[in-house]
Amino acid sequence: MAAAARKFILVCGTDDFLVGRAARERYEALAADVPDEFSRETVNGFAANVSEVETAVNRFREAVQTISMFGGRRLVWLKDVNFLADTVTGRAESTLKLVEDLQQILETVNPEETVVLISAAPVDRRRSFPKWCEKNADFSLLGGDGEGASEALAGVALAEAKALGSSFATGAVDLLLARIGPNTRLIVEETRKLANYAGEEGVIREEHVAELTPNVAEGDFFEAAEAFFSGDLKWTLTALHRHFFAGGDARPVLAALQNRNRLLLQVRALLDAGEVRLGSRGLDGLPRAASAHATKFTGATEKSSFNLFTQNPWYVGKLAGGAKLPSLRRLIDNQQELITAFEEIVRRPDEQEEVLREMTVRCLSV
């Protein structure tokens, strides 16, 4: 058995869904070699405070030290461990002492008698215990962070599609990530849905994602916003009519327009300055521009339309390249018109559609 090469198995990462799914697959494979269900035990490692950490470690110790009733190998899974993270509970001195106890328990494990599986997310890899596990365990690290996060998320979608006998066409994965955001559970479920829709062809195309995947990461995919920034006056007015006919409110439309306009203002400024250019994979040179302007966004790490550098380069390239990008002057005027429209809605709450129609005509008829 693979587990025999090391004292125990550790599946960890930054994402609890990915880790939980991988650990479940590993557990089921190990359980096939431990057919006696009374020789298999699962211990809940999720802890909200130090007391629960102590309970989990003590229960794990008892499970590991228990002898199989009918002889043969036992299988113990310490599941959903969260006290290895950089949290209040994880940093507590008592928790750190209990983690040392956990390490001592693992050092005494005989993999010929007891197969131990631990699943943990997230994990602070700066600590000594994860470093010790890398050397002494069958160690699996899933997901990524920092610059590798997008690649890791794309890998989740690509792997799921492959398992379903499908594949993504160029640009489809990028659009999926732009719409879903860093939610692995949704990425998996959306990939399954898209693969089913692709049918026998098996190729998930960009238009499939645009048609079927909801935009839960951003508020910029309203039809009215798409129409407005395409410069098509007739389409925009029709989209606004449909929105209000269905009982919609003006505020989310204005928010979508403002978010998109803020991003395009920043893109246009960088393009005019020659710091970035539109390429096949989005905005080329965006990381370099981000470094050059980092001091202006100190502490601004959350994804926001106020900070272009928190956005997916492919996504903003798609926004800027989808239609003729307005001039910087036009975008500034748009932003002022949007502010004026919001103020007008406050004064005329019963005429929201009319206010947005008037604003649209002023912006697009120029």
C-alpha cells in the first residue's frame, strides 16, 4: 500500500472543498484495503476553540491506539482539520502545544498496523509541524495562492472537464473564472453543467459560458452594461426597458455601469501612456504596470473596480477589446453622467427608467 512508505498521509491546501474532495477519494481507496468497517474510524478535526482542538487530538490519540477487534490493519481519518491555520485558535499557545502532542502521536504510528489520513485546510506552512509533515508524511498540497492562484483554479476546471470527457475552447476557462471568482465548489459545479450542455461534441466554448454561467464574482455582466459599452444606443434602450419591465431597480444597473467605467478609465489611461497594450491573452504588461504604480494602491488587496490591478488581465482585456474603447474624455464624462443620474433618481424615484434612458441618450448620441 502507498501509505506504508511513510508513517501517515496528509492532504492539505488553501481550499477546504478541494482538500475535502481529494481526501475523500484517498480515503475510499484506502478503505478498499480495510474491508472491516469496524476497523475504520473518522475523527472530526474541525475546532472553533482550543477546547475543541484538545478534544479532537485526544479522540485521535484513542483512535490510533485502539487495536482492531478482529486483527488486521486499521484506518483512521482525522478529517477537516482547521487548527493548523493562521487564526486566533491556530496561534493560541495551547493549540501549538496540542499540535506538538499530535506530532508525537504521529511519530509512534506503525503504518503496517494503522493507516492514518489527515485532511487540513487552510494550513500555515510557516509553522514547524507542516514542515515536519512534508518530510515524514505522504504529503499532498492542493490549490495555490498569490501568483499561482489563477493557474490552480484553472487547473480545477480543466481537470473536472477532462474527467467528464470534455475540454475548454480558447478563452472559455478565463471567462468562467472571471464570472465565478475563486470559488472552487462553484467552478466544479459549473464545469459539470457546461460539459453536459456541450453534449457529444465535448468542447465547452466561450459562448456557452457567457450564456449559462451566472456572474457571481462581478456585477458587470448586466445586458444593459454590455449594450452601453458597445456604444449601441438602440440595444441599450431595449435592454433597459426589459430590465424595468421585469421589475428591476436602477441602482444595480448604475453600479454595473460605474464599475465597468472605472475599470475602462484606468485601462485607457495606461494604454494612452503606453504602459500596457491589448493582446490575445488580455492586457499585456499589466503586472509590470502594477509594480510601477504599487505605491498608489498600498493596502488595497481586495478585488475592486477602483483598483485595476486586482482584476484578471484576460477579463479587463476582454472588456476593453470587446468594442471600440471610448476616449479618456468620454469615459470621464460618462462617470459624471452616472453620478448625475444617481442624484436624479433620488429626486425622481418613480421615474427611474426615464432617468436612465435620458442619461443613455446623452452618453451614446454624442
